[in-house]
Amino acid sequence: MDNIKNYVQENKQRFLDELIELLKSPSVSADSAYSQDVINTAEAVKASLEKAGCDFVELCETPGYPIVYGEKNIDPALPTVLVYGHYDVQPADPIELWTSPPFEPVIKKTELHPDGAIFARGACDDKGQMYMHVKAFEYMIANNNLPCNVKFMIEGEEEVGSPSLSWFVERNQEKLKNDVILISDTGMISNQQPSITTGLRGLSYVEVEVTGPNRDLHSGLYGGAVANPINILAKMIAQLHDENNHITIPGFYDRVEELSREERDEMAKAPFSLDAYKKALNIEDVYGEATYTTNERNSIRPTLDVNGIWGGYTGEGAKTVIASKAFAKISMRLVPDQDWKEITEQFTKHFESIAPKGVTVKVTPHHGGQAYVTPIDSVGYRAAAAAYEESFGIKPIPVRSGGSIPIVALFEKELKSKTIMMGFGLDSDAIHSPNEHFGVFNYLKGIETIPLFYKHFTEMSK
């Protein structure tokens, strides 16, 4: 442990400089205007794996952006760890809410990060956390203490639902064969209390379009006589929840896993301050499904949220118009044992059914994925727990996350191996939001902790 600590401290500035350089690239997979930047970032990740010590690294072509694959095989009799991460990032919008440009990384001190945090799009999700693995691997190679085989699979489409990943995994099962999959794309409770994510919610993401008249109309000449698609869309969205914030789609809860009172009580043992939560978000009170706590609402219960809504005139000044169309993007976070394709069908049928005459509705599915729960008695989980305890000096707490990593369920189905989610970010790191950041402490602590996972996993696998 002292050896890795010393290595990290000796190379701290280089590690930070390298990550900052990676964060300068606007690898936004959702926007084709950045396609060359995404490809350039893949090349940079490939170069970093080669420099760190992989014997073989390649850019694997897919129907979309390339997957960076690398490996270091030291003995076929030893276990193999497959590291997954992604080099693409979310769009930075709204740019005006950033306190510094999203692709000009800067280190700033904050209340939670007295050692500083790197502010940039992708700092935590997922370039910073992915790059911890590259540097941890570099340390193990440089000090000749890599205890097992390792493979890397770093993709460039996670933020748009990983459309090419299943295609790649299905065609490369032998290449990707492993004993455990390791991902750092989640978080932990705090810098004092580490945790391991044992569950992820699934996802169904759709776009809806409501169409009224065949053109935009003058709101004086036609107002009150023709259905306004924006008004109608707002009413339809309002009907998707009842007075208890329960989702009203028929059949939506039929397959929802109901946790026992004992399991919910165990979850409640995780340290949590409702007052601190509200203060951090600058809200007067929390909001959600009746009879569930805040931590239950955002982890073990399904949700439906509008992620964007638009239509009509939104420019400066006034334009008295009834828009021909109105749009919204809607995401549903799902729990075991909900099937995302079934939920998408249920949503589509229900949303079309509540549309009044005078408008037509179109629902376009974008992407989705299944929920995932990993057992805490597996070798992988026990190795991760031992690594965190050795690094932080305290046992980690197993928690379920409200986020989604749709490909985790795919990995279990296709590669028949468990995924361990060793996240080092914090809920306050503003991923997907303006001013995303990743603590310098968290970045370096991840590099310190990851080699310990390899050590414990190899020893426990004997």
C-alpha cells in the first residue's frame, strides 16, 4: 500500500496533466458536429494504453464509434479482469451556466474538495474514472506486480445508449472472455465512507411529438378554436403521475421488484442527511412517490421524468403563435424485473390513448436497458470490499444506484460474468450538468485502490 501511495504522489502532477489533456477533447457522441473529436479521443485512449504497458492495443471498428481494446496476458492459468469504460461525454449545454468553459479544464477548491476538483465535461463521467484504471495499470506494470491478466474495452457511445456495443460483444466473446468485469462509472457515499454500487436501474428513453394544425397559426385568429399542441402536451404529461406521484401507465408496476422490510432497513443504515441533501440542492423540500424515503425513491423505485420540452416560439421578444408541433424527451428509470422494451410499449400505448381528438401523437423510442443487481457474496464483490477497506481504512457499504449502465446486463447475458462497480465520484459532482467536476482526492484515491482489487481478486480466486 505504501508503494502505490508513493508512486501516486511522485507522479501526481503528471497524472493530473494527462487527464486534463484528455478532458480538453469535446468527445460528444450525441452531436455529429463533434465526430472527429470523438475519434481523436479514441486515438488518445489507445495511445495511453500502449504507453501504460499493454502488449496489444487496437481500435475496433463498429457500426458507430470505435471501441478501444487492449490486453496484457501474463499467464493463462491466472484470472482475467476486463475493464470497461467510455471515452464519450454528455453535451455541455447549457453553456452559459458553466463557471468555466466545459472543455477548458481547471482545478478549483470546493467545500467538499479542499484539495481541489477538476471542472470539465467528462471529468467524472467517465474520462476521469476510466483513466484511473489506465494509471493503476501503469503502476502495476512499472512495478512488476500485475497479479493477473487484464483486458480493456473502452467505448465511445455510452452516452447515447451504447448502440454498437452489443454488436461488438456478440461478435467478440472469445476475445472478451474474462473472470470478472470492473467498471468505475458510479459513485460512493462520501470521501470518508466508501460504498460499492450493487444495483443499477434500467432505462427506457423516448421522444414524443404532438401535432395539431398543419402550420403555425395566429393565436388571435385561431386561439380557443384549435387544439394547441403545447397546451395538450403539457396536459398529457401531467396525467402521467397521480396525486401520490405514482406513475399512471397501466401495467407499469406489474413486474416491479418489491424489497422486503428487512432489505429496506439495511439500506437505511447508509449515512444520509436530508437537511444536507436539501441544502446542497437549494430546495425547500424533497418530492416523490408517497410512502418511500428519498434514498428509496432514487434507487429501488421506478421513475418517469421529462428531460426536455419545446415547441413554438422561444426567441427574444414576443410572437403570438399557436405552434403546429410540440415535443418532449422522456426517460423512465426501471428496477428489477421490469423489461425496458415492454415498458416502452406500455408507455407508447398509454400516451397515444390519452391524446384528445384534434392532435396526433408520435412516440419514438431512443434507447434503453435492463436493471442489474450484483450479489455481495461473489469473489469480485469481496475483493472490491477488501480493496476499499485497505485503502480507506473503513469497510464499504453496499448501495443501489439510481443511475443506469444498460450494458451491464448485456455483459452478464453474453459474457456470463459478474460486474463489479468501483465508483469514486460523489453525487455532488454534477455529472450530466453544468460544472461537472471530479475531486483530485477521488481521482488519486481511485488509482491507489484499483491495484488492491487485482491483488485481492487474484488471491481469492485461488
